[in-house]
Amino acid sequence: MSFYAEHTAAQAAGQILIAGFFLFQGVKNARLFAVNAGRLAAKGVPLPSVALALGLGVQFVGTGLVLADWRRGLGAILLIGFTVVATALFHRFWQAPPAERGLDLLLFTYNLLVIGALLMMA
């Protein structure tokens, strides 16, 4: 079995970059576990530490599948679900104070781009 055998060089590079992005963000969010659990609590998420651990688990499993090019479609679907939930929780630009609305809108649309890239792997 050869990883990325059916991909062009550009497709393999894109897949590796996307997985690298999610790996970097996952490690960063895990290192800031208490801060992120507090952010979830502030959003009213029940059992924020459990929710965060589950979210990070989904993120790392999806990332691993995409990076290993094994069950890539499943990995992409897991990362899409993770991104949709994270976006819905943290980038509600329509509810943000005016001073924060622009940044939340940017991050919301940025996550739509990420979802689009993941859909090409699903």
C-alpha cells in the first residue's frame, strides 16, 4: 500500500497542508485546554471539559485519517463536523458586538472555505 499513490503532487500537498493545519490547531487547543473549556462554559455548553475532550478527539482522529491517507473521506467528514460545530459556537457574527463582528464574519467565512476544501476529500 502506497500513501497518496492516486494523487497528483498538488493534491497530496493540499491534503497534507489541510491535515497540518488541523494538527497545529488541535495541539494548540489541547495546550490551552482550561482556557478553551472556559470559553465553552461561557457559551453555555454543558460539561465543557467533556465536550472539549470529545471535540479534540474527533479533530485528532479526523486529522490522522486524512494525514495517513487512510479512510480519507471519513476523516474529512469528521473534520467537517468539527468545523461546523466550532463555527456555530464561536463565530456567530450576527450576535457579536459591532467591534467584534468583522473578525467573527471573517472567521466564519474562512471556515466555510475550510469546509469546501474538506468536501473535495470526502
